[in-house]
Amino acid sequence: MSEYIYSLIKQGEHQKLDFKHSISDSKKIARSLAAFANTNGGKLLVGVRDNGSIAGVHGDEEFYMVQAAADMYCKPSFRFEIKAWNLQGKTILEISIPKLNNDLLIAAPNKDGVFRVYIRVKDQNLIVNSIYLKAWNKKKHGDGILIRYDKPERQLFEYLQENKSITFSQFIKISELSRYKVEKVLVNLIVLDLIKIVFAENKIVYELVKPKE
């Protein structure tokens, strides 16, 4: 069965897999748990270095810190599966985080202790913005949307037909709308699946949703 863990390690860190050499901060690990749960689920391998080498865990400390992260620093708390594996005479913890249903988002404390919603993007845990949260809430509650194809919407679609993406500030510039009105337009179009929000480590952009073939 050790071949299973080795095959995971061989993949390297990605959207659904993260390595942790050790755990010394339950708040920090809570961000990883929340990000996986809010996106597509995934696995944490504790006792594995970033380069894939085996470090192992020491006693039960890491297990209890992960449990504390889920119970105390994830809001709301949720359950995960955990298995211990023996590789090279060392213990590795495999933590499997399920993708939660679309009616729930998990928040975890940022570096300042403020609870924020995280998602997993490639091998990063990123904080979502207010546009993401407002669109998510509208989809959850099924609020009706009355949208007009006015000048701002036309400008946005014309821009995105010529360019792959647009930032919030770029949309403000071309539309000459207030931040509030630009946010409202973006939220509505995201809910209607006409545009999508794309997170990167240092930037958030908006792109057209490609029609399904």
C-alpha cells in the first residue's frame, strides 16, 4: 500500500494536493483545510517536505493540531478523514478533505486573526474578494436578477472580445462608473455565468465564460 502514497508524492503539490513538513500552527493549517473544502477538496500529506522527501511526523502532536484547526479555527467546523502511513520507518499523515456542497463556505483566520474565505488555486491558498462572496450568495439564495444590456455591459463584452481578461480598475476606467456600480455589474454577470472570476497570487481578473460545446 505504500506505493499509493509514493504515487501521490510523485505528483508534487497541485490544486488538490499539498505537502506539509510539519505543523506548528493550527490557524495556518486551517487556511489549507478551508481552501480545499471551498474548492474541489483535496489531500494534505503531513511529514513530507516541499521537494517530496520524507520527513515524518513526531508523535500525535500533528494529529491533534490538525483536529484543532478544523474544530476551532474553521467556521463552521467540518470533518475530514485521516490515515497514518509508515514510509522509510517514518509516519506520514494523509488528510483527505471533502469538497463541501455549494450551500456552505468555510472561513479561516488570516495572519491578523480575521476570518476570511479561502479557495485553492493551483498550489496556493488565496483569499476571495467581495465580488466572489456576493455572487456566491446570490447563487445560493436564488435571488432574481434584472439585468439590462446597457453601455457598461456592452463595453465590458467588447473589451473581453479583444482582450483575454479585465481587472476591476480597468472596468472602472472604461465604463466611468462608480466602484459600487461596477461591482454590481460584475456580480450579476458572474451569477448568470456570462463571465468568471479568475484568481492569481497577485491579481484578480474577469474573463468571458466560454460556451459549452
